[in-house]
Amino acid sequence: MNQNTKPLGAILVSLLSCVVLLGCASTGITVPKNDSLEGFNRAVFSFNAGVDKVLVKPLAKGYRWITPDPLERGINNMFSNLAYPTVIVNNLLQGKPLTALQDTGRFLVNSTLGIAGFIDVAQHMGMPEHNEDFDQTLAVWGVPSGPYIVLPFLGPSTLRGTLGNAADQYLHVRSYLDNPDLETGLIVLQIINIRANLLPLDEQINASNDPYIFMREAYLQNRNFNYYDGDPPLDEDFLE
């Protein structure tokens, strides 16, 4: 493991304490209904937008321009596979042993026959892809989401989501590489790759009356979709 990694227990205890203290009234598999940190969030959102405009977006556009579609799909598959130990462990923590067993098979098949996950061989063998993380696990355990928060460089999250992401990093294959340069290179490539995948959404964001609200609602709805494994209940506000 990277020598710069801090003890997981200390991070979990400190961040979980923050979630309990600052959590909103609703608990469990819910998303925050208010944005109590909106002033701070908008300032960070503007900062992130500036960084994106001058650095990340140009790199993403260049990456998409020079990268053939088959290669880009392969890179997407590779990053998905590298994070799959997180999916497996969180399946177990959520009481889904059969799904965890299936995902273990998927990870092993793609890591070997799929050349480190570059080719998604498992999908042709009846092994569907799942998406589980520690934020979802904490939601299942009844931990409050805490307020919505925009993190510098990292973007939208919640307090519980920030805790979940910190824990997930310890299960990521990248964290166990003994080559810091390779690890850094993978992080940079993943950031650019993610931004390239989001380029088609730029037009919708720019056309919205308030890009901040558009991003907030899109993030929260996506997380709610994941919390319920793709079948969330209809929101009362939506019904109204």
C-alpha cells in the first residue's frame, strides 16, 4: 500500500462523527432536501467551474479528439474493473452475498481474460455489472446523508458521501500499487476520462437557468437511483 496512506480507522471515526453531528433530519436511504451550505457550495462550484474551463475541459476535449472510440471504451472498462473490489466488499456489507460472489467472478474474468479489465468479457458470460459503494452501504445502515456539499476539485457530494469515498479508496486496486508515479498517472487519466464522458452534458448545463441547481439535482437524483438499485420510489415533489 502507498506509504502516504493514513490509517482507515482514524478517517472513518472522524468523518462518521461529523455525519452523525451534522446529519439532516431524514435518515437512511434518502437525499438531503435542503442545501444548508449553499453559500459555501456556490463559491466552490464557481472555483471548480473556473478550473474546469481553463484546464480540465480542454484536456478532456483533446483526449476525446485523439482517442479512438474502441480505445476510450477500453479505458472506461479498465477503470471500472480497477474499482470493482469496492463493489464486492460493499455487496457483502449490504447483505448481498450472492451478488458479491457473482461480482467476484466478474472481476476475476475481466482481470485475466479481459486483460486487466480492458475488455468486458464478463458481460458476454451473463455477469451483469453492479454499482455499490460505501456511501450506499452507510445509507442501508441508516446513517444520515448530512448536508449537500461541493468539494474543491472533486465536485458534488454529501457529508456521508465524502466519508464513503474516503473508505472506498482503500479498496481500490490503485491504492495498492508500489509505484507512486503510476498511481498519479492513473488518477490524472481517470479524471480526464470522466470529464470526457461528461462533455455531452455541457450544453444542457449551460442552457439551464441555474447551472449550480442543475448539477445539484442531477447528482442527488443519480445517488438516489443508486441507493435503491435502480428502482427509487417516486419523489413527492415530482408527483406534485
